[in-house]
Amino acid sequence: MGPELPEGEPQPQQPAAPVLDEASVQRRVFVVRMAAWGTVLLLAVIAFNLRAGASADTDQGANGPQVNGRTSQGQAIWSIADREQVREIQMSWQFKCEGGGRLEPFGGTFRDSTDHFDYDGAKFKVAIEDEMPQGKDGWTAHLKAEVGGEVHADGQAVGTSAAVMWFTRTGQRGAVCRSGPVRWSTP
């Protein structure tokens, strides 16, 4: 217990609803991060195996070249474009949470075959909403993200993105964390 306040002094107020404590957030972020890295590693192995057996025509035609770049937050990004249209893009965001906390960088992969990109010539836009399984602490993480950009004739791409992550548990809403607007390029 802390020191007692004199009579008549305002008493400190307790928060109305529980929020994620730092340890819970860190555990949740660790689990989500490991799942994301596992997915990235699996995709890298698959991409390597596909490219190892592809001819130069197939690699530059149907699959398109993979180009790498960075976001304005310093995170890695890569994309695969086919004849001036992005077919797949992978990127990560850094999140600032309400109340001043931060989450570790978290990534997502967008595929035209499953996420259905909207195209307007060389411009594209895609949005996803996802829910991560409930953790041991009972919190469920939710992610909503949007990526848009334009592909140049050489396969290089530029654009912007934004993402928000929030946590829920049995009707309670926990931390809300946002990336803010993020610029990206694959020069």
C-alpha cells in the first residue's frame, strides 16, 4: 500500500475497464511475431523452390520479378509484379498504441489470388481484416490494413499503407494501436 491521503483529499480513481498489462502485450506480440516469421520463412522457401525450377521466360513473365524495398518506418517490403500489376506484396508496420505503448513490428502478406486487389491500370489497392487466435491471457488480436500503390513498367512499385491493431476479451476492448500513414517503395 502507499501513503494514506489526508481526509478531504481526492482519492485516486481506478480504471473503469481492465487494459492489457505490459507483460500480456509482450507475450501476445511474441506469439503473433513468431507466427508471422514462420509464415515469411515458409513463403521464402516456397518462392526459392519455385524460382529454382523456373526458366528465365517464366520468371520474368507469368511470375514476374521479386523486388525489395523499405517503408518510411524502415521496415522491409517486397513485391512480385506481373506486367505492371502487383500480384503479391509483403510488408510490416510499427504500431503506436493509445496511452503511449508500442507493439513490435508486425507484418502481413497480400496476394491477389486470395485478397482480390482492385486494379485501375497500373494502380492497385487491397484491404484485409484478420483475427489472430485467442492467447493464453484471453485476449484476441485483430488487424485491419490497407495497401495501395502504383507499379512502373520496370516492375518497381511505390505507394502508401496504414494498419490498425486492437485487442478484445469477452466483451472488453483493450489496447488500440495504429501504424499511421506509411509510405513504401521498391526501388
